Amino acid sequence: MIARWHSDSVPAEAALFAQEVVAQAAPATKDRAKAWLFAASRLAGFAIRAGLELRAEVVFCPPVIERFTVSAGRTVSAPTRRTLRTNCRAIGRALAAYPEPAPVPLPRERAKKPYAAEEISAYLALADAQGTLARAMRTAAVICLGAGAGLVGAELAQVRGPDVVARSGGVVVDVSGRHPRAVPVLSRYGARLLASAGFAGPGYLVGGTQRSRHNVASALVASLAGGTDLPRLEQARLRATWLSELAQAIGLGAFMAATGVDCSQRLGDIVSTLAPVAETEAVALLGGAS
């Protein structure tokens, strides 16, 4: 099949070169052979126009493939460009006398499992049962900021009393730091969070006095365990609980199922085209309306 292949859209020299290198690369299937012939001939045509010598070690080196990919953007679609680059790289690896080892597959961290409503209620009960009022308010703040506003880590630790305000029809947390924003608090956590904020006054809701303090919530979290039935609280699972509830509220699952969108990058591209949502509308949409 490779020996009989020809193309009228590239110089004869480029077509011959493609036949030679693809035969040497030995593709496993007929379809792959056709795809490699197409890619190799286009790359060879680019090399001829650039004045490069038609030798595999020259044509299939990564910088030449990248230059070819950029130049191809003027004549082919973006998906075709990606396919051409992928196939050219595959041919280069197949031709290498000492090919680079394949990347080691690394496990991808999956999203944490959300807490059930009963588990959140149990943790809040444990917060209420703390030995002092200060500890009860701070542990409740950890739960409400995590499961009610999705805040964990440094963002949670930096929340002060004045940052929690009742406005726009609900309770909102003004988040500072790398990603400043206003986050609506789920309505069932609003009253508790306002109480914690009132107790903290101008200070931090979860305690401490220095902005640079680390792991400030660890001691609070350690106290929220109720034996084998209620293990140590995980801040990441609190955030996952909030994310899951918001996704359900806005119909994200139905949207992705109906559109066939399964890529977070594509979802981000869609979101970037949308008009900003007013805070009052966001509070109502994201379950913060009291």
C-alpha cells in the first residue's frame, strides 16, 4: 500500500521521501499508514520550501515539526494542525535509533467525594458541642466557609469578620488574595456564618492574629471527629460538597450531557464569552438567597 501511494498536492520528491520514511517506520495498520504518509509528505514539502535537506534526522527533528505546524495554520484547520503534529512526532519516534522512553502514566487525582447532608449536620453538631464558645464559633466557621462557600486553605484562613456581610438578598463572603471575589454563601449556612463573623469582630473567623500563619484550621479540624462513623473532617471534601451542590443547582450535568461538552478547557472557553452576572442574580442562582 505504501509503495503504491502517491499525492498530486506535494512535490514528487516529497512524496517519495514520505514513502521511504513511513515504510521504515512500519505503521501497524493501513489507516495509520495513510495518515503518516499524508503528514510526512506535507512536512517534507515544507522542508523543501525551507531549503532543508531531506533526511529523516533533519526533517523530523522537533524544531522543524513545530515550524511546520505554525506555517500550516494558514492553510488547514486547527484540528488538522494538531493531527499533523501528532503524526509527525510519532513518525520521528518510530525512526529514532534510540527512541525516548514513553512518558510514565501518572495517576490523576480525582475529585473528592462530597459529604452527605447527614454528615454535615453531624459535624455542625460536634462544632456546637465544643468546650468553649470560641472553639464552637471557629469550628462552625470552618464548616460553613468550606461547605457553604467553597473556601479552603489560605482563602479560608484570611477571612475576617467584616468580610462576611448580609447583602444582595443573602450572605456574601468577600474573598481576598490571589483571586479576589465575592462568594454567595448557601442559604442554610448564612445565619451560622454571620454569627461566627459577629463573634470574631475585626479578627479572623478561624482564629489567630498573624496573616502569615499556616495550618491554622488543623487543630479545629482535629476536634471534629466522632469515632469510626465520623472520621476527621477534610477541607477538600467540604469544597467538593459545595461544588457538587452548585453544579446541581445550575444544571451543569444536564448542560454537559445535552451539549456533549466533556472538556473543562472547552467549558472555560464558553464561560469566557458570557456577560458578567450581577451579585444579586448570583446569590439567587447559587443558592444563597435567604
